[in-house]
Amino acid sequence: MTKKNKILVTGGSGFIGSTLVDMLVIQGYSVVVIDDLSTGLESNHNESVTYFNRDLCNYIDHPEELVEMLNQFDINTVYHMAASADVFLSINNPETVYKINVLSSIALAKACKETGVEKLVFASTSAVFGEPKYLPVDEDHDTNPISPYGLSKLGFEQYLNYFSIDTDMSITIFRLPNVYGPRQRPDLEGGVIAIFYDLMKQNRPIRIFGDGQQTRDWVYVDDIANAFCKALKNNKKFNIFLLGSDTETSLNNLFACLGDVTGYKQDPQYLDIRAGDIKNMVMTYSKANQSLDWTPDTILSEGIAKLVKEN
């Protein structure tokens, strides 16, 4: 690009978003954030960044306000991190989650096109795959979500694919694994490591839905933010990348690893499996490695050690 990137990050007060914002600031970029602080925190804010406490859903009926903001700050790159990521909210209130994850996202994409934004990077999820037919999952795996949350993310992915036909914008989609690290809130549904760690520090009981043999890949938040930064150099029209670890870890093994570093001695309580939970999920990162020179550098034990040190 001929001019320095001026970047908008939606959801930039949240766990992953704020980590990305800090990384972008260190690299010298001018950053603006939109976040309604429904799950993000002011304590995550960077003094070098301009913040707007606004709900993206308000722009569904007032797109001109979003267009005005993008023009005001001469934004040419948008990272769309804001979302409702609660699987069980999506099951109980799918209309709410579709409004947040699909309709407001479409309003954002249209405003980007109208104002000449050059690059849009979207944070999607492994939940678009549903229960895998093979592991590790790669970009060629079928998508068959088993929750409205996964459906909503896939829906906007598909909209972006359609949208890319009639725009010069470069669109990058990252499907994220289970992300963990500092700033992850233990009081939200998605952060298993944060939840377990917080309960262990308080020596409180830990409940596991299912038998604990279900597997995931966990990737440290700095590695994820680094992939988003590398997307700045990806100018292809439309790309989907998986940011997995290629490493399966069961919940029981995760529990044991956290127990070792915290000295937690209780056994977990096993409960019935929940609707919407995927049994096993691990994704590859080979395409991201080939195209973006990205690898998940932090192995789980090192990431947990970093988390403990910073808390």
C-alpha cells in the first residue's frame, strides 16, 4: 500500500481484540476501536488509541454514521473482531445472535465498500465445521455447524464470499481455535482455560460437561494476534485460513496441566454433555504457514506458564 494503514478494530476492547490493538500500536499503526463493552473492558485500553463505546447493531439502521466515522479517520483496513461468541445464548436466543453476528457485520462490510476500505479481516471460528469427519480439519473440510453461533459465523463468511465478487477489497477470514491467555475473562462461556484457572486459584469445584475425553486445540492469544497482523501483507481478493495448533489436547489433560501449575488437588465433576458442544476439534495451520509464514509458536505448557506469570 502507498499510504500508512489507518486501522479500525471492532471489538478492540476484548480479549483477542485488545491484544491485536496493542500489537498494531507497537508496529506504528494508527488505530481506532469500536466496542460496546458488553464483554470488553476499559482496563484493556491503549492510551494511543481512539475508542468509541458504540454498539455495531445501531449501524444496521443508521449506516451513514459508520460511513462518516470511516471517512473521518481515513480508515483503509478493518479488523472485524466484535461478535457474540456464546454458543448457548445462540441456542436460546438465535435472533439476538444473528443480529449481532450477521446483520451488523453486513452493515460494516457495506460501509467499508462505500468508503474505499482496502482490506477487511474477519474473525470466524472452528464452530463453522460442526462435528468433524476427519482430523485435523483443513480448509477443504465441509461446513456443517451444530449451533446457531456457528451458523451465524458461516453466514457472514458466505456473505463476504458473495460480497467479494463486486468489490476490489481484499478479504481475509480466520477460523479460530480455542484461544487463551492474559485478559481472557473467566466469567464468560467460551474461555475454558480462564474458567478452570480462576476456579483452581480459589480452590473451587470444577465441572466438565461430558467425560473429559473431548479434545480441542488451544492457541495462545499473542500467536493469534500475530496472524492478524500478518494479514496486512495478504492482498489476495478472498482467503480463508485456519489458525489451529495441529495438536489435540483433551479436557482431562488440560485439567491436569493446570492442576500441576496451581497445585489444585480436587477431582473434576463430570456432568452430562451439552447440546451444541463438539466432541473433538483440531485444525491444521499449513495454509496459513505457506501463505502468511505463520505458525503457532507457543506450545500449551509454555502458554499456561505465561498466563500464570502474568496473573
